[in-house]
Amino acid sequence: MFGGNIVTAWYHPGRPFALISGDQPLVLDIEWWNIKECKVKYFNAGNCWQNAMRELLVDGGTIVIEQFEKKERARLTIAQQNAFRDAQERESHRKIDEEMRRLGF
């Protein structure tokens, strides 16, 4: 059998992952080769991290979708701003051309 899977989780509410050091509270450490050979190295029975994990599993997809949509809206907003600016420039040129024709140029 080749390879295996490992899941290690720390619970650090309110702190970015980059600031986490090795001495942070480990809450879950599991290794498995297949479903029959699962080794739980560490499991914290506390509810706080389990509730946070449950929320992440339930709402995680929604969070990712919201972040994607926010970036897409920003991208569209820039494109819309560019289109609006281009339309304003065309209108300005049209008015100048119209005024020049009226004045006989």
C-alpha cells in the first residue's frame, strides 16, 4: 500500500494561521490508510473547536462562493466603470463634432 492521509487541526480563534506556532492547542490529529485502518493520534473532546469545525463544514462552501462572487463583482465593476467612461468619451466627442458642424468647421 502506498501513501496515506493525515489530518491535523489546531483551534486558534481570532488569530491568523501565520501567527500559529507549534505550541498552539492541537485539537485533532488523525492518520489513515483506508477506512478500516484509521489511527487517531490525538482528539480534544472539547466542544468549542468541534462547533467551529461543524460551522466550517456547513458554511465553508458558502464562504468560498461569497469570496468568489465578491472578486467577480469587483472585476465586473472595473469593467463597467471602463465601459461607462468609454461611453462618456464617445458622447463628449459626439457633442464636440456636433458643435463643430454647427459652427461650420
